[in-house]
Amino acid sequence: MKILLWNYRGAGNPNFRRNFAELMRAHHPTIVVLVETRISGQRAVDVSTALGFDRVIRSDAEGFSGGIWFLWDSGSVTLDILQVNNQAIHATVQVHHSNPPWLFTALYASPKFATRLSLWDHLTNFANSHNLPWMIAGDFNEILASNEKFSTSPASQRRISYFHNCLDKCNLLDLGFNGPRFTWTNKRQNGLVMKRLDRVLCNPAWKHLFEEANVVHLPRVASDHSPILINNEPTPHNFGTRPFRLETIWFTDPSFPKLIHDSWTKFPQNVPLAIHDFTNRVTTWNR
């Protein structure tokens, strides 16, 4: 299952629907999280219900600030909303009835530090209220390390520390990513700033449930934020039969010389057959 997270900074933009449709055609996500939508009321209803998903839950923007939209295809996933506030939407997700449910939090952290601190407290309390597999995806408006910011001004170690403490208390891991390091830019030629503000976190139980899950930072499209694609169960690549390769470390094992001796003794006059026999023996031995 694929999940798409995108801070578009204004779903009321005339080009939003076209850009959104192009991402849907390219990636076919089952769940979409849009943050910083910046519209509310009937206009938010009209836009969000015209995006091709049969289920939508919104935490509407306050004026021209914030907003979280949670969209999903009910034919592919069962999703029950647990709680909605102005910085997070919590839900349980179940892809098939035979699979265990897990928690998904869609998040847009306030750009105001004091308000963001209240979100860290909220997440800590929520973490203490359950023992289910849990994933969080969103724009955290914060970095976890100095190397997640490109700027002439230094990162705030105090703010990083508060964010780290929240993750430690919630027992959350960063899922990492493929693609560009930074997910946001101010796009200025003079005074360029880039940060990794958008990320995906999970607890160990969720990581155990989806061991192969991966996160990709997609190229930026009509926004100062990169879309984030989460694939819970990526299709494994089939690279065909791996060619045989003699590993140097095998020579340090005391049982290895006997493999060579046995194959050569079995076919002393036929080098190709001796090599073939040795290859089979050492492949089984190395498993």
C-alpha cells in the first residue's frame, strides 16, 4: 500500500487540482495526506471531495494557516478516525481483515514554537494510551539534527532537543528516506534556506510489521515542499540468479579446504565437473 504526504501550501490554488492529479496518476496511493491546505468551510469541502477519493476527513485551516486533509479509498483500506485536532488526525488502519490494525497519525506541526511544544506533549500522551503499531507522517516544522538544515544561520539546538525528547518518550524511530535530503526550501537566490521538515516516524511494532517499508522524497512540484511517498510493502526486485562468487573470507574458515579437497578427489581428471561440484558444495555450506 502506498501513502502520499504533501504540503502544498494552499489547496485553493488554481493549479492545485491539476498538479494533484498528475501525482495520483504517477503513484496511485491508497491514502493521501495534504497539509497546510489553507482553506476551510464550504470551499474546503468542495475542493477535497473533488479529488477522486470516496472518504475525506479534514482539520480545517484557521484563517490562512494550517489545515490537514486525510483522503482514502474505502474499497482498498478500512480506516477509522479516532481524533482530530488542529495539528493532528489519528486513525486506525486495516488493509485486509486478516491483517492486524495499526495507528496512523497525519500531522502538521505549527510553525509557532510554543504551539509546537503542545503537540509534542499531545503525542507523548497519545503514545502512552496505546500499544499498537504506530506510524506518523507529516510536516513537523522542525529538524532532528544540524545537518538537516542548509543555511548561513545555525540550527536551534534547544528546539532540536525538545523534538528529540518527544521521540524518545514516544519510542519513535525515523524511517529514513531515499531522494534529496531536504524537503523544504525558501527558494530564495539570496539567503537560501533548506530543511528536512517532512518525515515519517514509527514505533518498533510498526517497523516489525512492515520491515521492508520505504520512504521516498519526490521532486518538488508547484510547492516549496517535496511530496513524500511511503510504500509499506514494496514489490521485491527480481535480479535473477546471482552469479557464483568466491569470497575471500571463506579461506579463514577451517572447514573450507575440505570442500575443495572433496570436489577435486571426486573428479580428479575433470576440472569443469570438479568446479561445478565445488560450487554446489560451497553454496550449500555458506547458507
